[in-house]
Amino acid sequence: MNILLTGFEPFGGEAINPSWEVARALDGQLIAGATVHACCLPTTFAGAPAVLGEALAALRPGLVIALGQASGRAEVSIERVAVNLIDARIADNAGERPQDVPVRADAPAAYFSTLPIKAMRDALRAAGHPAGLSLSAGAFVCNQIFFELQHRLAGQGVRSGFIHLPALPEQAARAQPCVPSMGLAAQIDAIRLALAVALADELPVPAGPDEGAPTS
Ligand code: PCA
């Protein structure tokens, strides 16, 4: 089985993005017999969906987790819901700042994660990693990609979702004021564990948005 693990290129004037550092560190690793394939998405509204679509078509993954950076968050943040809204607070890497537009005009208002989010949170905490559930992935490129992912895989029987990561210590040290951070090795361990927990889930994948509410 293939696992697709996506990260984003640096954005907002930063030189590094923990999401891509974590994804590329896990690229090629075997987790419970499944192979991780890392894919770097451009942090642009116009470019990211097509790169995601190509990776989905090429790999036909049995599990997909998209990663992004959320500076200011103190924990590995397992997102519950993707909303059909783009409202950029800063420009993306192409200089675009769309506001108050849907991700897809022809799609539902929201999709839930189909990952075993509470089991993942509990396993991460038990392993000593700060982790929690989040009710908003924002309204920037991460939420757009989370929404695209859930829309494209709705009814396909493939578990998918989104996890936001804290800043790396070197990013936190340059922020004014400093923000919470988590070291890269710990972030990599946490996402490896999150993938293992998602793979171990034997419940049927929720078929669509109406049935996608987390039950665990
Ligand atoms: N974080 C941004 C986009 C890319 C990333 O890593 C976000 O939260 O939308």
C-alpha cells in the first residue's frame, strides 16, 4: 500500500517549513508494510491542487495525510474539518490574496477528516508528544488543500486528513515575540506514529461528508 504524505514549501517570508521537512524525512519509510511517498506542494492557491491531484493519480494511496505549518500552535494539531472557504490573511507565494471565495463553488460547505483523530491524539500524547484536535485549519492554502483532499477522496474508501505542525525551534527563535516550537526529530516521530495509528484503524472509512463525523 502507498501512503501519500504531503508538506508545503516555505511561505510568508520563512526559509523552512516543518511540514516539508517532516514529509521528506519519512519519504521511503515502511510503516506496517506500507510505503510513505512524500510530495511537496507549492504554497499557492493556483498551484497546490493540481500537484495534489497528480500525486493522488500517480500513487493511488490507501492513506493520505497532508501536513502544514501553523506558527503559534503549541501542539501537533489534528484538524477535524475542512471548510469551503478561502480568505487569505497574507499573500501566497504567487502574491495572490483571494478573499471570501469558496474552494469549490459546486461542493458542500465542509468535509470532516476521515482519520481516527482521537486515537491519533491519544497515541501521540501517550508517546510524550504534545497533540490536540483543532476545529479550524484556517482559510489559507492549508485549508484549501485539506478541502480538496477530502472532496477528491469522498466515497473512495481512503482515509485522509490534515495535521498542522508547530514552528521549528529555529523559526520560533526568530519570531517577534517568540512562538511555541517543537524539534524536528520529535515532529518526525509524532507523524510516523500518527501514520501507524491511522493504518491500524480497521473501521470502515466514512463514505461521505454526512457520514464523516468523527465517531471515536
Ligand atoms: N501553512 C499554511 C500554508 C502552508 C503551510 O505550511 C496554512 O496553514 O495555510
